Amino acid sequence: MLVEQPTYHGVLKTLETTKTPVIGIERKFNGLDFEELERKFAHDNIKCFYTIPRFSNPLGISYSNDEKKQIIKLAEKYDVYIIEDDYLGELEIKNNVYPMYYSDVSSKVAYIKSFSKTLLPGLRIAAVVLPKVLRNTFEEYKQWMDLNTSVLSQGALEIYIKSGMFKSNQKHVKKIYSERMNTLKEVTNEIEISNIKWHIPDTGFYGCIEFLNTVNIDWLIKECGKKDIYLRDMKGYYLKDYFSSDLLTISVGNSECDDIRNGVRDILKLISSFYQSI
């Protein structure tokens, strides 16, 4: 399996636990290197490519429609399946932005989405749209991995969707996370630090600090902990050979706007004091 670097830590742990052979491809803030992607598809015996096209976890960035089509075109050429994780698709606020599955005419995209992030964390139900050739195999693995999915939870979700409440909640959630990201953008402009660069999307859960000069991440995590700000390093989001200490993710998933303002101000003051001390 090919995975973006960095990527969702849960997938990396799953691949590690199942002993699935995995290699990485660096996902930069300006996108993928498509020449490198083609080389890996052509020469590394890639069977599938796990990607988070929209609101990457942990970078927060998204592919353009053209980039998605380029990935699909290469997958078709080299007979590679794409696992498209669209876990935050409901937060999309731009018009005419679609999942990769929308452009898939060769049945190479397995589309998966979650209801836990934008509806209810405790609702452990996902949806999957599969190429027909994979369905029987998928159903067999699904059956013997967890026996069944809760009928009660599925029934409650069906009622919620058909009632129109899901669509209404979607509008509400979009507004919340757009406001939180706007707050993050605003507070980052209050303290200018030449040694860092911010990458903040219009919505989603994650923004990212890129350190242009090395910072002591362990020290920063410890000092933030003294102020009741929870940070962790990025090691869990990387394969061993790809780890970079030049990035730090800021999540607004569980933070109100006032918490974002106060927390980010404290983080930036600590970063500023570190650079002033060296």
C-alpha cells in the first residue's frame, strides 16, 4: 500500500498491526510530485493508494479537482486502487469541489466516509462505496472482523438522515468550523514570527505550523503542558523514514473560538521566546 506522508495515524497503526507492506510518498503543501507518484505506481508493486484528498489529517490541505483527476488517471494506467478517505467531506464550503469518486469512470476508487466527526463521535458508523469487483471480498472480511454493525445505530442514523435533520446539522457544523478556522487565521496574524509559516485552510479540523528554522519540539510540548495546552509531536503520522520535526498540527476540532485565541497566543509567545533565546 502507498500512503501520503504524513497521514492519519490510525491507518498507519492498522497497517503495522496487520503487517501490510507499506511505502510512503511525501505530501507537500503545494501538492504531490506526480512524477514520483507515477514511478512508485510503475515500479513498487503498489496495489492501492490510501489518500485523504480533502482536509488532510494532519496537514489540513486539499487537492484541487485537477490533482484528483491526475491521481485517478495514473491509477487507471497502472491498475492501482485508490482508497479515498473523505472523513470531513460534509465541511466543504467551496462550490464545484467533488470527491475523487465523482470522477472515477474505471472503478478504481473505494470511497469511504465517517459520520463520527461531523455528527456524533460515539456513532461508529462509516459508509463505503466500492468497485463491484471488490464487494464480495470486502463483505467477507467485514463480516469476520466485527460480525455485524449495530442495527440500532444504523436505524437511528437512517431516521435522522431521512428526517432532514442531518442536512440541517451539516449547515450548522459547517458554520462552526469555518468560524474556528477564521479565528485561527486572525490570531496567527497578531504575532509575526519570521521563522515559521502558517498553512490554514478555510475550514476543517487542522491547520499547520511549518518551522523554517529548527525548534525544540519536546521543549515546546512541555512548556505548553504547563499552560494546559495539549500538544504532541508528529511521529505517529509518519512512517519511520519520513518523519519530519519541521511541522506541528493545530487542531480546532474540540476547541471553542476563545480557547483557540488564548491557546494559539500562548503557543506563539513560547515559539517566539525560543527563537529569541538562541
